[in-house]
Amino acid sequence: MTLKQPILTGPEWLAAEMPPGYRNRLEEMERLARDLEAMTQFGRLLCAVGPDLRDAVYDAFVAFEFDVSPARHDIIVALDARRRLLVHVSAGDRPINRRDPELAQVFQMLHELAEPGDRVVLVANNDPATRPSDRAQGIDGEALALLKRLGANFLPSATLFSLWSRALQDRRDARAYVERLHEQDGGIVAAPVLLTV
């Protein structure tokens, strides 16, 4: 059985004809299948690139209960009336280097979209076929130095996945972490740890 297949096969009236308890079990299994499918969509943060990864990043910030909107091929996350994250999601699956067009896109966002109170964030998922703990850093030293000079942050998609996992336990903690991400003035965003709010 795949997640998209209905659990009950047969005519709709079949459940009414089954023994007591069948309907309750069926409803519970369907609820669990929906929950599992909803969680699996966030697994794309670990193994997707391009538009699928951008959709997963968008969904993650929505799950943190921020006001999220698309902007061309990018994502705008409103933290409040004056502060936003301008998120660019890399289309590639290799570490970002100094000559990567993704850095040009970050510069363009800073130049054309950013207002006072905004922070630009580059999200990437390098080597998605490899377990996150076994991957190389997703950005090389020269590219990272450039991001730091621009005041932009690099957010590995695996870090965003860790933050989403944290939000399942404590959404306030996850939102506080996003606030800290906004405050960080350039560099790599570290994976979340237990935060106190």
C-alpha cells in the first residue's frame, strides 16, 4: 500500500457491513496515513532540489506559522511588519562556490528586493543522495566569505529539516530560532539545539 492509495478497497458501503470496530480502525489507519504523508513532505528538505526543495522550504516556514509568500522564484517570510527573510533556494545539488550563479541571485535580491530590516538567506541541498551527516559542507570558503561580506546567511536544507523536527515538539522554540537566523549578520546557520524562550 502506498500513501496515496485508499486503505479500504471496494464499494463505499463495505465499511458499514463490516464487524464492529472496523470503521474505527479504518478511520485511525486513514488518519495515520494522512499524518505520515504530511510528515513525508518535509523529508524533501533532505533529498530534493530545485522546485521541489523550494516548495518544501516554503511549507516549512508556513508550518512555523509565519506569513510566507512567493516572490518570483524566491520566498519572502514576514517575521513582523518591519522584518523579513528573503529566501533564495538553490536549484543545484552541489556545494556553492564563489562563481556560482546562486551568489549572483543573492546579490540581486539584496540590491532589488531588500529593505531595511530584511535578511537574505540562501538555502541549498548539496549531495541529496547522501545522508546529511555524511555530506560535505554545502558552501566553499570563498563563497561563504562573500556571503558574510554581504550580510547574507547560508542555511543548509538539512538544518531547516532539523528546525522543522524541533517545531513538532515546540513551535515557539522554532520561531525563536528563526528570529535568531534573522539576527545573524552573515555566515552559516548552525543546526538548532534546545532553545529556551
